[in-house]
Amino acid sequence: MRLRSYSQVNLALGSDVTLMLVSDKSVDEMDRIFSGLWHYIYKFERSFSRFIPASELSRLNRAAGLRTQISPEFRELLIAAKDMSVKTGGLYNPFILPALQSAGYKRSAVPGYENDPTDDYSRRHVVLSDQLQIGDDWAQIPTDTAIDMGGCGKGYLADKLGYMALSVGITRYRFSLGGDIATAGTDEVGHNWLIGIQDANNLAGELSTTIECPIEPFAVATSGTFRRQHHIADKDWHHIIDPVTFKPAVTDVRLATVCAETALLADVMASCAVIVGADKAAGLVKPLGARSMFIQGMNSNKSFEKSFGRFIMRESISEGLR
């Protein structure tokens, strides 16, 4: 049977999620595989969203100071979050939620869900990730703290979806979860996946620069100060919080795109690149395992680009860090 490309799009995790699979399997087989992937995505959202009061994450936050029983999946996610915090020297911190809510991001940004009830932890404290205790089947956070998986959850999920696809014999896929993309293999005609880089000054468009994904599992994550940006009570805010000031990061980066071997790593590094700024971003993400990085600046009249790693260009810009 010849290879065919299958694609489905649904709303999940606060944005459009696109699943693209390439296979010679039958339509019925592909329908079953898609159903399994979507089931996992929605289960993940119900379990680990801070906007769902019945989620495992919400229950842990409400029980701050007490040992709380957790599922094996939540344990794995918490371990991954704590590990990312250590690797980034605390630039990524799952305990940043009180500062994030204090800045203004208290409710869902998904149209139609803005007024859903959510827990408000804006008066709680931010602590270091080493205060997160994880046992065999339990976790505990300090009293008067709260955590959020928003900084790494989509990346973790994208990697999981890749493992699921490979486990059922799908070696060619492209998953897009908002700002996180995971790929493997090639498209149906054998071409490497190409990913366009969003234009920071025209959010509906793309730059002339594209990323060529290798055949092995690969990930691209984009983070920027525009994704959750609002003006509330005469105060502007965006969702990327500086762990030193506990305020929205003051940065010259409008959009950072990072490529890595895992979506978890790319997801975390993209946000960290925004926090540290353009001049320090490469020095941060390269030692952590970034394969390439592309930075776009804040000033629409004098935008800058900084990159390292190999890109396929429709228009030429020099390779190497600049």
C-alpha cells in the first residue's frame, strides 16, 4: 500500500492542536490511532490543567502542605518539571504560578471559557523547585504555594504523543500543539518536514526562514511575549515571568524559536531565552542541548534576528551565531 497523509485538528490545551500522520495503514486503523491520541490529549488536559478545579494539579495546589496521592503520569510530569528547573538554574520554575496570577493571568484565555471558575493563588508565595517533594505515589508542595505545568506541559505531551505513535508503527508524524511541534520521519513523498518561523511583527504570517527537521524525532518550540498579553486595570502584562523579579520579564525578545531533540526541552528553553534576552539566549540554550535557535526582537521598526544551527533558507541569512 502507498503512503498517505492523514490530518486532524481539534481545540485542546487552549489552542488548535493538529495531528498529522503518514502511513500505509488502512483508514480504519488510522481512525483507531487518532482516537487513542485524542483520548490521551484530553485526559492530559483534564488531569493537569490549572483551569479545571477537579484536575490532579488543582487538587495538589488546594492541599498545599499535605502529602497528596498522585498518579504515575503526574509523578513523571512533576519529575520532568523539577529536572528542567535544575537544568535551567531556576529560570523555569513550576512554583511561579502565584506571580503569574498576580500579573493578571488568572483565567483561561480560550474564548467562551473566560468566566469559568478557577482557583486564585495570587497571594501565595513563590519558592524554589527543590521545595517540591515527590514520593512513589505522592507529592507535596509547601503551605501557601502553588504550581503550574504551563511552562513544560505541552512539550512533555508532544513527546508522549510521539512515543505513542512509534509504539503503533507510525514512524512519520508531525504534531503541532500551539507553540510546540514534534516531528519524526518524512512526509508522504519522502521530503523532510519543513516548519516556517512565525513573523514576530506579523503574527498571522511567517518569515522567509524555515527549519528542516531531521528524520529522527525532533522538536521546535516557540515562545513570545505576545501569546498571553493583556491590559488590565491600567497594567500591561504578558505570561513569561522573570523568576528573580516575579514580574513579567523585561526583555528585548519578542519571539524565540528553539529546536531540540525533545519537545520538553525545546518548550522550556524557548521561554528561558525570552527571559534572559537576546545577547544571553544562545549561551543559555546551547549547553542545555539546543540544536538551533532563532530570535526576533521587540522593535518592529528595527527588528533583529539571531540564530545558530542549520536552517534551510528561502532567503539567505548567514549561518552561525550572529
